[in-house]
Amino acid sequence: DKHLAAINKDKHDLLVKGVQVSFQDDKGILQKKRLRVFDFDHPVNNHFLAVRQFEVVGKLYNCRPDVVGFVNGIPLVFFELKAHHTDLRDAFDKNISHYKDAIPDILYCNAFIVLSNGTDSRVGSLTADWGRWVEWKRIEREDEPRRVSLEVMLRGTCDRARLLDLVESFTLFSEHKAGLVKVLGQNHQYLGVNNAITSMLEARKLGHGRGGVFWQTQGSGKSFSMVFFAQKVLRKL
């Protein structure tokens, strides 16, 4: 898992910042350029594809994940779907661990993993322990009624613009004693940070300098929210 997390971080840096390449121009002069893998500013310019039962060749076994979501040919989202009577914890303990061992390559560029049995749906990062797998209950606004469903999960995380936003601005890697941890923004952080940025832009436009108050409860990840906010402001503004 430590090795897989390190590879995932390296790949994430390339996906977000671009890939440095060298080439000779028409005059034979060596040039360097950074090629972008995704068009983060215009999500519709990217190619999105979901493949069911995508066969992956492993060293010992071939596996067929339930659904793999590709953007521009890069496998960003991994879905493990179970029968409605199945406990998702069981899917996490058995299936996800098996995939990490048997076909780690499919997870090298992974943005996040979705587990669902149709009624209970959770999203987590590659390194998240079970306690860090969270529900996604709101799609666009904080005042929406909370709904736990696969549809809300999909619309909230896999809509073209939201998926690329999560990859670009709501993903962090943090060093801990146990090793490298990948942090994915949670539902309340995603909505809160984007609201804060909208408020900040409005304050700048009107010139009054009052961005508003970002309120979060204890233990809800305020420090990460601040980094997500700063990260997005730096990249976008």
C-alpha cells in the first residue's frame, strides 16, 4: 500500500501539473514544454468513458472490476458494486484489498473509489481506512435535503466538472507516521470551499473585502479545507 500510494502521488502530480517533455523544433533546437493531460478549465473538452467489466491483466490473475471511469484514457474512478443485502465493509475488506494486490496498475492514477450496494454508497481515497469512507449527500448546495443514494453520489462526484475539480483542487497527500496518506475532500468541504471562493470573488468585485464566515464543527477537517481553498485560489485565480 505504501508503494502504491507513492506511485499514485507521482501520477497525480503529472495529471494536475502536466508532463514535461523535450523535443526538437523545426530548426533542430531543443525545446521543453509541459503537456496537459486534462483541460481542467473546460471539462466538456475531455473524453469521459465508463467501462463495465473492464478486464485487467495481473501477474497472477486477470480481474474484471465492476466499472472503471476513464477521462482521456486515464482510469480515474474505480467502482465496486455489490448486491443490496451486502455489507459495504465486507467489500472494502475483501474486494478492494484484493484489487490492490492483484491489479495495482489500474489504481496508479486513481482519483477515488466508489463502493455501493444501491442503498448505501461511500467514496474513499486509495489509502483511506474504513472510517474515512464517507457518504456524499448533497450535489450542488449546502441547503439541499440530505439524501443517501447512488445517484447523489454519482452526480456529486462524477459529473464532468465536479470530477475534474476534485482531482485538481480537492486532493492532498499528507505524510503520517504510518506512511503517505491521500486525502480527498469530503462533501461539506467541497461545497463549503467552493462557496467561500464564490463569496471571495463577490467581495473583490464589490470592493468591500467581506468574504463571510466559513463555519465548520470540531473534527470536520478545517485545516484541510483551508488548504483546499488556498490550493484552488492559487491554481485558478
